[in-house]
Amino acid sequence: MKKVLIATEKPFAPAAVEQLKNVLDEAGYQLNLLEKYTDADEFRQAVGDVDALIVRSDKVTRDIIEAAGNLKIVIRAGAGYDNLDLDACSEKGIVAMNTPGQNSNAVAELAFGMMIYHTRNGFDGTSGNELRDKKLGIHAFGNVGKYVAEIAKGFGMILYAYDPFVLKEDIEKHGVKAVESAEELYKACQYVSLNIPANEETIKSIGYQLLSMMPKGATLVNTARKEVINEDELLKIFEERPDFSYLSDVAPDCKDNIDSNYKGRYVFTAKKMGAQTAEANIKAGIAAAKQIVNYFEKDDTTFQVNK
């Protein structure tokens, strides 16, 4: 019997665990749960004899992988997978996967929640602004970007997108103008929704050069990773441009500086909240369980992210 461990410091919702368990029960697999653990030693002990592992934002380090003697597959229930040590997985022949698209609508809705909250001055009773007829740039037109575009149309925003990995015609069939460069996107749009992954090419790639090009009333909305922002250059923009605002689904390391000097020009969630909906929770968990079953029963590696 295959053993599957769910190791979640921030647990799935009970409804998600129940439905996930149903998928595994039907396949004849055993489910082990490690929830709200506080020590990596608990994680190391729990992973020792399992065949498959499902995590959320939990760090699957080389140390954890070395402790997993039988592990064949690890799945990050979500889109981003920078919490998985892919090199260590590959060295041990472990397949690493994510579950792309399952959290995308939740992330996109949060972007607009932050935009509305900010442009209406935190609902403090003063007069704010509207999103209609504002230009919104979508930086990366993947699953989240498509949902951002769909929601933005309802607000009557004017849409642009830049993604070097998506064909122009595939962007424009969604009613979005495709541009040729990030510079063109930032120069055109008062709002930019940042949806890029964190990798060697993108870490600290969003900084002064791009942000300084944005029109008056510039607002950067980051539902990606804080690591893609060059924070020293972010602070420079804050200082030079009183019209600039930053909305982020995870507080930057320079949060205290921004809080002390630039009140009213930022919104930061208490923790990364993009995927924190009941619906996304359930969809990502079920997708992870199904991918494990399909891997063992059908050798399906469709969502593999390592080599």
C-alpha cells in the first residue's frame, strides 16, 4: 500500500482533507497527516517511510529529502514551488510537481481586493478614486494573469500584458493588448499586476528602472513573491515619487521603513493570502492527490517541475 504524507504547518481546511482522503482511499493509498508542526524534526520523522508527500508553503529542504527513504514524488499544492529543493529531488530521482491554476482565481481576486481597498483610502470615509478607465498592465499572462484580465474587464479597465513566453495572438484573444517589452508595459500603465515566478532571472528584477517609468499615480500590485522586488530601489521610488504606491500579498523585508515613512501608500497582507480561500484550498489539495495517483498508476508526469 502506498503511503502519502500531508505535511502542512498551515493545514488544509478540513473539507479539503476529507475530499483529498477520498481520492486516496479510492486508489487504496494510506494517508498520514502532519499538521501544525513546530519543529523540522517532526517533519523529518514523519517523512521517513512515505512514498509521496504533499505540502503547501512548507520547506522541503535537502535535509528533509535525505530523511525520506522511500519518497518517489513530492507535490507543492499551489503554483509557486520555490519551497522545494529541486536539485536534491532530482539527485534522488524524486519527481517534484506543482498544481498550476488551482489557486489562480483566488490570487487574482485578492489583487483587486487590495486595489479597491487602496484606491478608496482604506474605506476611511474620504473621497477616493475608481478603477474604471485606468490602464492595467499584466506582467506575466499565465493562469493568474488570465483571471486578472477577466476581472479587470468587469471594472472597465484598459488592459495591457507582457509575457515573452506567450504568443501575441494568445494574449490578444482575451481582449488584452500585448506589448513587446516590460519597459513598454510599465511606461503605459498606472497599475501593474505582477504575476512572475521567483527564479534566477526574475529575483530583484523589478526595481527603479521599471518603476520610474510608470505614469503619475503609479500602483504596483504584487501577488507573486517578495523576492522579485529590488527593495533598495523600491525605497528609492517611494522617496522620489510621492504618487507611487505598493500593494503586496506579502510584506517586504523593508516593511518597517515603508510603514514609518510612507503611510497611506501601501497595503500588505498579514501573511501570504493569495491562495487562502476555501475553494482554492480544496482544489489544490484534490489536484495534488489526483496527480499522485496518476503518477503511480499511469506514470503521468505532466506537472513535473524538476529534471
